Amino acid sequence: MNRLGSATSPYLRQHADNPVDWREWGADALAEAAARDVPILLSVGYASCHWCHVMAHESFEDEATAAVMNENFVCVKVDREERPDLDAVYMTATVAMTGQGGWPMTCFLTPEGEPFYCGTYYPKTPRGGMPSFTQLLAAVTDTWRNRRDEVDQAAAQVAQALREQGDGLPNSELAVGPDLLRHAVATVLGDVDPRYAGFGGAPKFPPSALLEGLLRHYERTGDEQALQAVSRTAAAMARGGIYDQLRGGFARYSVDAAWVVPHFEKMLYDNAQLLRVYAHLARRPANDAAGQALSLRVATETAQFLIDDLGTAEGGFASALDADTHVEPGGPGVEGATYVWTPAQLTEVLGADDGAWAAEVFGVTAEGNFEHGASVPTRYADAEDTERFDRVRARLREARDRRPQPERDDKVVTAWNGMAIVALAEAGAALARPDWVEAAVRCARFLLSEHVIDGRLVRASLGGVAGTAVGVLEDYAWLATGLLAVHQATGDPDWLEHARRLIDTAAAHFADPDTPGNWYDTADDAETLVSRPRDPLDGATPAGASSFAEALLTASVLADSTRSAHYRELAEQTVQRGAIVLARAPRSGGQWLAVAEAAVRGPIQVAIALPHGIDPETAELTVAARRVAPGGAAVVAGAPNSVPLLADRQPVADRPAAYVCRGSVCDLPVGDPAELEAALVSDR
């Protein structure tokens, strides 16, 4: 047993029995490296990472390899999901040195934490021009001992380059308005895969934030090409193997361009973002009724996947399901073993007739679309016999549940849970699913209870026990946005107050005082690293800055008058900084696009004043507003003066009245749901 057994990260605990004398990152590890005058071997990964498991099995579980590591290095293991700040710094160095990044990430550092050699996965034996891991260890040790001047010089140069790359987004003369957004969308649409949908080629990742941005653009402009790009991509993913056709939920990405064969890990952040998109798409009027029904089905199944498969006893949501399944106890993981089928396996579960029918419906063939003649189920056509389909699917799901299952990373990450709160609250309110709203409320209560300590956020918890890693900007941004979504769904002003506190704390500790609108990803009083990270580009999860822009913009129309102007100013400064992303790299600016679309439109606010005794959840105006309001709009229903957005707004003739505003310009109140719906699309 090394020093990882008590870690709050399941990934670190996976390595607790390694013969490697692993330590967690911290001052003690750096001090030991200085005292022993040896480099730090930093290994960064995450619990559901397939190649992390491969390298662990090949090298970290090997006694001889571990002996070399222990003798010549201070070995530090980091969970990138728990410490995104460390991951960002050293991934930047890895990409700079090798031209590519990925996990596991393997970095060699001076005792001061400065990197001098970085890479990713290294095999146990040499192959494909890549040295073995032990060869690399020997080379680094020799260089450290015999060419120390070169090491120190390289480390100093890399550290300086990291600090120089930490500049924020530059000032720009670009105006965030219809012309820039039209340019950004046109550029993105130029990258649409005309055959398989999505953007670019293999591997294909769900472009979650980009789809939300394009959908908001369609709502503002009526651009049918933007809607088509969203609809085709959503349908292609929903019918492909990247979507779990038996249980719901999306895998991390597909290895092919056609969305067929997934990398099987299922991440909370993907599914939360995609729930938001599919629920949004499901409530948009469309000529394609089948496509709308598909979006509704996928939204429903994805929400249930979050609640059933990722929900924790404390009310939060776990981070991920592993890509691998341990078929044999103690043996190496097998990717996809839980999920794939052969025709014979279908027949074994269902019998000959239903087995053959299921093989046709789910695209399971004798040749297979995966490995060893097995197939990942797809669903490229809807079964006409829905009763038979539901029966067959339930039996297959039950049989699959009896198979060995992938491990679950039970770590509850603040930012990703915030995304889940946003998606469940928005989708639950719009699609009349109060159980989803309640799941969002439970999660919000848990995070406020256990992840807020002395007014500051922690990054993650495990089993209800808070970790020591401090929250980063995206944690504050997404939890605040989630609380604002719950405030809108419930009308409870307490959620608004909690969100305000988080936003004010983030504004005080993450701002760049020299360039308004720029934000660091780590707080001003967080641990000092080689460089203070800030990445303005959206990746698998949106950038901290673009995420905080949404929190600020939403708060600006929900907060009281003493704070709304301040939040609006910060939001405008931040969105203006993102203009250069939309101009030059819009594929990496999906969240920037979504926020900018809302900002250009006002954002829209719908305040529904209700007479005493009318239930806000069932009032016709509330139902209509939540169904039709575009993405990024704020919708609140309740008694007059019960929350800031309803201040001085009264029912008309003792009947419910909806007040629609765009920015600071408001329409006359309306009392008819049809009139309200017309008002919400009148500026297209």
C-alpha cells in the first residue's frame, strides 16, 4: 500500500496497491524531490481512461518497473478531473514539446515543478518507434545526473514559455453583434460533415456547446441551415453506437466518422450538456415530427440515465462510467465488454424469432461492427412494432445488467454537477417533468451543503466527504448557473441569493484586474504553480470564462436592481473578450456563441405575474413561456414582488399577465398564451 489509499479520488485509489511509492501532489512531494535531488515523475490521468489503465497494468503494477521509479524519482499521481489546474499547466507543456496531448500524461519535473520532458502513454516494450517506459526512465535519469545544466536550462525555458502563454484574450475592435455571429455560424457550417453530420472527421466528439449555440442562432434568425446542422447531428448521434440504445446515455466519442463505434466511457459532463441540447431541440417547432419525437425520447432517456446510473446516495452525480469492464476479477479491463452483442447472444436471450428481429433492428450482424464479430447496437430506423420493441429492449437490458459492469467514478465534481443541475432544471421545467426539477434541487442542496466551505467551493467530494482541491472558475460558473436555473424552475428566491454569493466570490478572486473581461481559471489565493492557467477556448467542457459569462448574463436579468447593472457590465466585458474566439476559432467557441446569441437578443426576460392561489407550474402562461422561450431566456412565474424579476409587475384584471422584455425594453403585458408565444418569436 502506497500513499493513495485515503485519497478522495477514485482514480488515485485505483493505484493504491501499486508497488510504486505514489504520492499526491503537494508541497511535501516537491520538498522530498529537492531533499533527494531527484526529478518528480508526474503521472496524470482519470478513472475512466482506457490507456491510463493499460499503462498502469503494464508498468505501474510491475515490481521491476516500480523499483526503478522509486529509486530515481519522487512519483506523483494526479487526477486531472480533481486538479484541472495542474492538468492544464502540464498539458500545455506536453503539447508544446510533442505536438499532441492526451492521457495518461507523463511529465518529468524539477523539484520546483518546472517541466523538462513530457509525453503521454509509454508502452512496456518498444514499439512503433516509441521507447519503452523503462528506457525512458533510464534516459531521463542519466540526463538528470550527467547533463544537469541542460535540464535546468530546458526547464527554465519551458517555464518561461508557459508564463508567457498565460496571457488573456486580447482587446478587439470586433463588435459582438449580428454580423460577427453570422460570420461565426457560417464558418462552423462550412465544417459540417455532409455525409455523417457533426463537424470534421474521425474521431467524432459530441459538439454539445456548439449545438446549443447554433440552436440559439436559429431561434434568433430563423437560419434553417443552422437548425439542419443541429437536427442532423443530434439524429446521427442518437441513432449511432455512441448512444446507448438499451439504457440511454452517450459515450465520450466515436472512433469513426459515422458515430458507430464509441470509446465506451460515459462522462457526466457530456450527458449533462447533451441533455440540455436534446431537451431544447425537442421543444422547437419543426416540420419533422419524427425528429422532434426522437429528441424528446433521447432527452428523457438521458435524464433517466443521469438519475439512475450516475446518481449518488447524497444527491449528487458521479463523474463517469469506465470505458473498460473487468470480465475476470483482477484481470485487465476489456473495452466495451458490457455493451456489445453477437447474433448468437441475442438469440440466447430472446429466442430465435425475437433474436433475429432484434439483430435487424439494432444492426447486429455476423461480421460485427466492433471487435471479434461483436456489434455495438445502433438504431437507424424506428421499429414499427413499438410494443415488441419495448419488450425486447427491456429483456436485453435486463440480460446486460447481469453482465460484469464497468466501474463508476463516484467523485462528485462541482462544475459537472452544476451542468447537470442546469440541464435537469431547464428540461424539467420546459417538458413538464417535475421529477427532473426535484433531482436538480436535490443536487443543488447537496453541493451547497458539502461543497461550500467558508464561502468557497471545493472541486469535488467522494462519498459525501469534501476533497482538498479548491474550486476553479468553471465550478463557480456552472454551479451559479445551475442555481439560477433552479430559481427559475421553482420561483424560490433563496436559490438566487446563493447564486449571487458565488458570482460575487468568483468576480473577486478570478478576475484579471489589468484587463477587464479576462478571467483566470484559478483563484488569486490558490496554490502558486509554474504559471496561472486560463484557457479561453471551449473543449469537452466549456471554458471557465465563457461559462462565467453565462452566469453573469443570466444573473444580470434575475438579480435586484442594485446588482444587475454590475453583472451586466461584467458580462458585456467578458463576451466582448470572446469576440476574437468567434471570429477566428468558432468551432472552439460553442459556449461563447450561445452566450453571445442570448446577449444580442436582450437577453429575453419573461416575468409572469400570477394572482394569489394560481399554481405557477400549471398556469397556461408559464407552460407556454417555458415551451417557447429561446435558449438563454429567463422565465420566472410567481406572485408580484416575490422575486426581483417580478418587482412591480402585477396581474391584469386579476388574471395572469406575462411581461416580455429584451434587455431594458419591455412589451405591454399579455394574458393570452398564443399572444405570448407570438411575442417570443416576433424579433426573428
